[in-house]
Amino acid sequence: MNSDRPAQPLDVLRPRNVGAPIRRTEDPRLLTGRGEYSADRKPDRPLHLAFLRSSQAHARITRIDTAAALASPGVVEVLTAESIVKDFKPVIPFSRMTNYYATPILPLAAGKVRYVGEAVAAVIATSRYLAEDALELIEIDYEPLGAVSRPEFAVTEGAPLLHDAAGTNVLVAREFKKGDVASDSKAAAVRVGGRFEVTRKAPLAMEPRSYTVEYEKRRDAITLYTSSNIPGIVRDAISESLDLPGHRLRVVAPDVGGSFGSKGSLYPEEILICIAARRLRRSLKWTADRLEDISSSSQAFAEIVDAEMGFDANGIAISLQADVIGDVGAYSIYPWTCGLEPVQVVSFLPGPYKIASYRGAVRGVATCKPPTGPYRGVGRPISTFVTERLMDLGAKALGIDPLEIRRRNLVRPEEFPYRIASGIIWDRTGFVECLDAAAETAGYRELRSLQADARKQGRLFGIGIASYAELTGIGSRIAVAPGMPINTGSETAKITIDSTGAITAAFGVASHGQGLETTLAQIVADDLGARFEDVRVIQGDSDEVPMSTGSYASRSAVLGGGAAKHACRILSEKIKRVASHLLEANQDDIEVFGGKAIVLGTDRAVTFRQIAKAVYSDMKTLPVKAREELSATYTYDPINGTTAAATHIAAVEVDPATCFVRIVKYVVAEDCGRIINPLIVDGQVHGGVAQGIGAALFEELVYDDDGQLLSASLIDYVIPSAPEVPNMEVVHVESESGVEGGFRGMGEGGTIGAPAAIANAIADALSPLGIEVSLLPMTPERIFRLMEQAKLKSRGKSR
Amino acid sequence: MSAKISVIVNGEKYDVPGVEPRLLLSDFLRDTLGLTGTHVGCEHGVCGACTVLVNGDSVRSCLMFAIQVDGSEITTVEGLGTPEELNVLQAQFREHHGLQCGFCTPGMLMTGEDLLRKYPLATDEDIREGLSGNLCRCTGYQNIVAAIRSAATKRSEKAS
Ligand code: FES
Ligand code: FES
């Protein structure tokens, strides 16, 4: 737009930034070590916190002696539940769900401990080294109450109760029902089913949880810098708990080193560090070491699903039933509750399929482990694993190709909006289009003939498909977590042009790697008519907008983007009004783009800077009434939200000697609506799939029957490294959604599809041996055992 | 008991008295010198986020004590390019979207620098092998591999 040629309407209407692979605004600072994560804050002479954590799974605390620790060099204070009792109110993860018991959240364990790793006491010292030295001097006596480790044991009669007041270890129970499952199942031509399990995972962001609280003497105020993706929720909860108004409690999520859900709940340590800052009137720092992070951050998945699907003779799924036990750990988390993960499994189990009748029952069971919480995909990696396994089992039983059986059951384009049997409504999304695109890109037919050749040579080669749908960017009609009272359905954008002409767009979302500073600026630049590089996006700061929550549930592009578009519209009208004075033109003849207001068809233009000057600094040019502040705030609520969908196809080869699974091909065809930045979208898919690969093949938090964590280091908890992750091909079926901007959420999908696709591929590879896959991760050891059992069985038969 | 150590970090000389023998190199860089670009992801030598170059070789700064580097020359991520002028590898990370949250990135860059200097990296498998001691939870590695590949190509173009 540098030429002097008069602007034409077409130039203005063509979006320049949305859809373009724009390099990220965040990168220069993050690539040069100039980013600022919570642990990088350098407040004046901060004190350091260290936590003494429970070594017991379930025990009464009978004595704590902190005298020796208090006398240790550099120690300023030692806090226990007793010493802080007057400093806060417990935070309750409330929900309107029936059959739900909300366990209160306390900064330090009071009376008893319920998992190994729960914080019992906190040492505050002048350095982290000295604080950790003093931990060893604290004496605690425990009276064991009996560990509850396996969820099947937790629900048995006589199992020790974690929360006496609940009267049971079942913290939440729900049932979804539609139609007459029993009779449909009876009428089915084939029934397939089994017991499926996905073990406990750690979201494992590379940055451990980290908090720095900065005390401001002048105002007796505190700012909490937190590695959180929900700074707004944290602000509101701590404000209430500590009885501190929002203007004296600011919560900022600066650069955050990944979350994937593990930093998406309120943590006891966040409350404690604020309590300590207020008591001591000092700034403090705490960063978890890796062991603390794995053993006290929210964990994931951990469900056992007994499921059965019935098909008619044509391969149409007609009935589905499931009983789910979710191992939710010792507490319900704030704000999502312990229902979030397991309830989501039953509400998404029918997936993108038209299954007539359904019954899904779920129990969330307390065990002596850290609470489960959100993890990329939430519930749907498990529901998709189960449903997609059942689809393949049905296909096998009926002799139908796995691709074909899905095509017969997916909701078709003309059938949207479609309400699935669990009650979720899918809006128009490319379900079948994704299936076809994935099959074409993967070369499905060729893969099958490769497989036939491989089998002739005795090689174990398999192909797996997984289709799924998810709800993203959900508005106020649906609570992100069942029955939760917090408003997760709206998002605010506040866009301002200041007296220098600079543009600042503030949001309540909180990026932790998704590049929202870039994508939201792309939207603002297009919709305001600004230059991309002139837009500064502020996010993750509770002081910037009156109410915010954060980034979770694949909401930020849809809600933040929608809010931005509305706010831009309002602000752009203001700009035009001013420009019409300055340019002496009719407002309708003015267009705004490239940081200027221009009279269409002429070369008359004013820059944002000139406009700002006229409005704010200049007392003569504009009539008083026309000096409207150049800012606009809009809170957007998409009401229902929108669907996102994908099909993943994986081809794997299992090495019969080492039992290692090699992924030879990986294809994702996904519909995330209008794409804001293709670089970022592909990056999200790659990362999500890599996490799904981890869940499918390697990752497992192992607790023994005494509730001790056996895989608390990165040596024992194995996440994929570069050699284990294949190259992925990602294709986009870009069907615009019905929400503002046509966007759909897409941050989580990769992790939803990958475990199922890989499980199906392994099952397909091992099918000549008669092996089924019903548990993830499929580690080499598990595959070895299954192969050994299969050998024994076939020997038994041939005898 | 504490010692005085002298180091050159990113070309600048530091004489630091009172260094405790147990102080980790990672903590020395971050807390004593204020160079917080070096990140700490595990403190047990697995994640690679803390990787720096000591006398030209990549090391995990969480597995070394500060006093061990007395008299050494250290390069951290702050010693590569600047935001205005990224170095070749940094620029390729940006070009190929090789970072998301940026937490593993300093370690990836320092390992990448080491690989580019020492190995031919003939295939992408070589790059992946070379990165196997650096964990990233965000990117799925694909774009990191692409960035290093492209930096390798640019370096060999320059060299020829
Ligand atoms: S922090 Fe040094 S290897 Fe992880
Ligand atoms: S970019 Fe987040 S861990 Fe690598």
C-alpha cells in the first residue's frame, strides 16, 4: 500500500493478516533470553519458600515441631496449617451437580494428609538453599490411616474414607441416558465391547509451576506473578479467600512455559505465597522442582471404562453403553471440580456418530494421589480411544473396512445441527470431509496394500483411524465444567488508541505458548485497519480488564477473537467520525486501513497519530463533542460455541524383537474453521499429536498400593523426545463456523485423536496374532506380554 | 566456605567472590549474574533446558557447580543474537515456528549451535538424534528440526 494510487474498496476489504503465516511477535524476546517467566522476576530482596511435603499417602498429623527449622540459618518463618488458620477462608470448588462432594482447598494440609506430595509446612528463608536445608529439621509425626491407591479398591465396602464428611469415596456420580439401550443392544446384529483403560498422566509443561509475589509497601498491595493459564480466576479466588479487593491484588501470568492444563487450576501454593507476603510484608519466590511438580500438580486421565457397542447388520452403530470409573485423586480442584475429566468422558463417548441409544454412567473416585485436573483434550482422549476401538471391533466383526464403517456412522453434512445421544449439539462441521481428506492424504488404499505385502513377509504393520469432534469456544449456555458457577462463556477486549497514536489491545485470555499476542494482533490489525506491527496485545494481567478468566478449553481464538472484532468495529466507527471532521468528508466515504483513515477514491488521508492528536492534544481542531476517547471495550459471548473435528490416520510397525512401535505415517485432517495463522495452527496440531503419542506409547504415572509415586523423575516418566515423534502431515478442511469470525478452537485436538489412532494401528498390526489393545500406554513391555500370552494361547490350541 | 571465581560469560568478564561450593551453575547464571535466559526444567540432567556452552561444548548447567567453571568461557542464549538482529539459528527458529512457549528454546538453541558446529547433520534423523537430550512439550519437534535443517543449509552456503 505504498503507491500513491487512490485507494479502491477492494484493497480495503481484503484481509491482509488473518490467514497469513505471520511470524510471531513473541519470538524475538523468547529467542534471545529476554522473555520473562515468573521465576525470572527480580523483586527487591525476595524471600524464598520451600515446602515440606507429605511422605505418607493417608495419615493423621499428630505433631509438627518447627523449632529447629526456625533456628536454622537464614530462616525467617515456618508456617503450618495451624499458624495461618486466621489468614484465609478455604476455597470451595462448588458445583450445582447432584451427587457431588466439594472438598475444600487449603494452602497447607490440616489435620491429615491425603497424598504423598501434599504440602504440610512452608519454610521461608533468605535463599532457596537455606529454606531447603531447614525443611529437613521439621519433625512430623503421622498416624497412618490406610492408603487408598486403586480406584476399584476405593469403592469397596470398608475402604478407608479420604473425606469423612463425604461419607463415601465417590466424590461425584452421574448418568447420561437416551433411548432404550437394553433392547437396542439385544436387537443388535453384533455386539462388541470390553474393559478399556488409560492410565494416569502428567501434563508436564517444561516450565515447572512457579510463583513470585511482590509486595508493595506504599499501598499494602500485592502482585502475584504466576505460571498460570487462569490468572483471572486465581485473582478472584484469592481475593475472596484473603479478603483483599481486586485493586490491591493483581495477578499476572507473564511468559508461561506451557501448561496443557497443569497450570489451569488454583493451587494451594498460590494461596500460601500470598498469605506469606501479607504476613511478612515482603516479596517472595517459589519454583517447584521437577519432583514437586510431578507429584503435586494436577494429573490427568486415569479412567477405566467398561463399554459395549451394538451394530446392525449394515454396520450402523445403534447402541452404546459404558460404565466409567475415574480415579480423581484426593481433592476436587478449583474451579473445575473433580467432575471435569471423568464426566467429560461420558458426555463425549458417542463422539461424532449417530448412535440411537446411549447409557453412560460415571463415578469419580477419591484416591491417595494428587487431584486430576484439566489436561489437553480433557476426557475426550479417553472417550475417543474407547469409541474408536469399538468402531474397529465392530468393523472387524462385520467384515467392513474401518474407513467405511466410520463413513456410515458419522453425522453427514446435511444433518447438522445434530444432537448426539449424550445431549451435545454439533454445529455444521466437516466430519465426513475430514475423514475423506485424511484417507486421501494418507493414501489409505496404498497403505492397505503395503500392509498386505508386509504381512506376507511376516511383518507387523497396522493402520489406525480416529475421528472425533469437540466443543470449542463455548459460551455462557454451557459451563466448561459441569455445574460450575464461574462465567467461562465470555471474554473482553479493550482496544485503545492513546495520545501518541499507539494501539493497545487488552484481553483477559492468558497465552502459554499459543501465540495469542500474534493471532489477536492479526485480527485487530485487519478489523481496525491498523498495521500489524503497530498493535500491542496485552493479556494475562488481571489489572487490564475488569473481569477475566484465562485461556483453557480451546476458547481464546473464538472468544478473544470475537471480542476483538466487535471492539474494533466500535472503535473504527469513532475513528471514522473524527476523520470525517478532519478530512471534511462524509463518514460513509471513509475507510480505515494501514493505520490511516482514507477518503475512498482520493489520496486524502489522516494517520492514527494525527487523529489521536486532534482528539486528545489539540484544543482547536475538533468541536468538543467530537473529542470522543479513542477506545472501545466489548465483552463477547458466543452463547453456544462451536464444534471442531478431525480424523487422524496412523500407520505403525511393531518390531517383534524389541516390541517397539515405530510410527511410519501420521496424517491429521482437521476442521478448525477459518485459520488465523497457519504456522500456529500446524504447530498446535504437531504438539498435540506428540502429547497423544506420549499418552499412547510411553507416559504413565505409576503409584504403588501404598500410594507412593514410582515415576517421579523425567527418567521414569517418559515423554516423547525428537526421535520418537514422526513427521506429521496436516491438512485443513476450513469450513467457517457460525461464531463471529468463523473461527473454531483447535488447541487440544491433536491429543484427542492420537491415542485412539495409534491404539487402533497397533491393534491392526497385532491382529494376525489375535491381540487386542485395550490399555494405554502400549509400552514395549506390555506388547511383549501380550505377544507372549498370544503365543501360549496358540500353542494351547494347536495341541 | 566460599570461593572467588572468574568467568567470561558472553564475552564479559565477571569476578565473583563468595560463591558457595554447592551453588549450581544454573543458579549462578540466573540468580548471581541475572542471566535468566537459561531455564531450569528438571534439575536432574534430563530436559536440556539449562544447556549452555562451556569452552565451546554444550553442558547442562544444572549438573555443574559454579566453582567448576572458574576460568572458563561460557555462552548462554543471551550471547547469541539480539531481538533486532537474531543470529542464523534464532532466525530460522522464528521462520519455521520452532518455538511455542519458549521454555525449552534456550536449551534447544545452545544444543543446536553445538550440533551445527560439530556435526555434518546429513539427515533429519541425525538432527533428531542430536536433539534427543532436549525435551520440548509444545512443538512436537517437527518445526525445530526444520529450523536446524535450514540453519545448516544456510551455514554451508555461507561456508562454500
Ligand atoms: S534443568 Fe538441566 S537438564 Fe533439565
Ligand atoms: S516450546 Fe514449549 S517446551 Fe518447547
